[in-house]
Amino acid sequence: MKKQLKTPVLLLTFKRPETTKLVFEEIRKAKPKELFLFSDGPKNELERKKVEEVRKIISKVDWPCKVKKRFLKKNGGFIGGVLGAIKWFFKHVPEGIILEDDGLPNQDFFRFCSELLERYRDDDRIMHINGCNFQRGWTSKKSKNYSYYFSIFPHTYGWAMWAKKRKKYYDNMKEYLEFRKKIKVLFPGILERIYIKRIMDNAYYKNSNAIDTKWFFSIVKNNGLCIVPNKNLVRGIGFSENATNTKFDYFLSLPTEKIDFPLKHPPFVIRDRKADERYIKWLLKNRIKKRLFLR
């Protein structure tokens, strides 16, 4: 019989019963001992039926488990909804795994996160554990003999983190303008610099809901690093007209792969710049393709 997952899990949901059912089934297989269920409220009467259907799905916990629910009557959006749910989660637990209703993990994802949460619990350099890998099987010479590498980029389709490190989140990006003057020194690569300036400017000046970018800013400002598995462990499945943000994406829908255990740990905690540079090049290339595709 499979052991229960000791690491707490938070599931973030809204109005997509089809994808929620698939994600919840993987959580059921992992059997976490603590499960936190968040359901954002409907924006209108048309959404109410789907939200209620989602809540029925995630309420069917049929294994020994401590369950906490946060079901909103009204829509909280990013700030009152998703960000509020993460804050709520970390008021109760010191560390945990977070999944959204459109990020489908494989079972290796849960073990990978659980083991690395424990290993890097007291290492302030590591602030985020990714479930996604967008390198399509490629690994740099620096990281090819290990199970994961270190990056500055957090991905949030399935991830894990610690409450004490999440406290470093800069919601208002108060020091961004001073930080912006140093971007050229911190990021000498032109593509990386252009990308970082663009998304951070957008988060600071225009989009107060860009909580992922604000977390990225928080990581970079604190000289933090993220762990990236050398195999993709989470697949995006939420690309449809019902998606709140992502209607189509060329690489978030990459299939998942198995990862070997026991994990092979890198001997040094150093950013893999080549892997990050390749990620940025591919990211920008596929964003151009995406615009052409959607015309």
C-alpha cells in the first residue's frame, strides 16, 4: 500500500470542473495527510453552476486526511482569492505544495517536492521549488548528472515553498525603481534583461494582479534561487476559452516524465545561467509564435 504524503497540499480552484477532476485524482493518489481546498466564488450567476460542480468534486475526500476549506461566496480575484488562499495556507503550515486546477502533476512531483522541502528548509538561498521544466529534455553540461538545477525563475503551475520564505514577498514592489537601475549589471544578457524589464515594468506600472511577477521580483531582490527538476513533472491542461488568463500556450502543455529516485543533488548551490538563457530564448520565441497563431 502506498504511503501517505506527509507534506500539506493546497489546491486552488475556480470554475473548471473538467480539469479540476483530473488534478484532484492525482492528489487522491498521493493521499496527503493534510489537504487545503480553496474555491473562488463566482463573478455572476452563469459561473455559479460550474463553481458548485467544482466544489462537489474536491469535497470527495475518501482517504484519512485532515481537510480545511476556504470557499468564497463572492469572487476574490487574484488578490482576495489566490493570494489570500496562499496566505491562509501558510498561516496553518510551515511548508507545503501548491497546485492550481489547470496544472496536472504526476506522482513523482509530490515526492520530489516533499524531499526538497525538507533538504532546503533552512537554506535561505532556496525560495521556490518548481514542478515544471520547459527545456524539452535538454540539460546543460553543468546539470546533466543531477536531478535538478538552480534558476532565478519561479513557475507556478505546480510548486512548493516555505512560509518563512514567502514572508519575503514584496506585494507593492516598493523598491523596484531603485532596483531597475541595476538590472543591466545584474543581468548582462540582452534577451534576459529585456524580458525582465518588460514583465517587471508591467507589474509595477500597470498590472497589480501580477502576483507571479511580484514573487519573481522578491526572489531576485533577495538573491534567491528556484529549483527546477530536470524532468517536467507538471503539465498545463487549462488552455481553453474558459481560462482566466491562458487561452493557449506552446510549452506549458508539455507532457510529464518520470524522475529517478533517489534524487541526485547538485554539489553546489549555483545558478545554471545557460539553462536560464535557453529558457528565455525559447520563451520569447514561443510568445512570438503564439501571437502569430492567434491572429
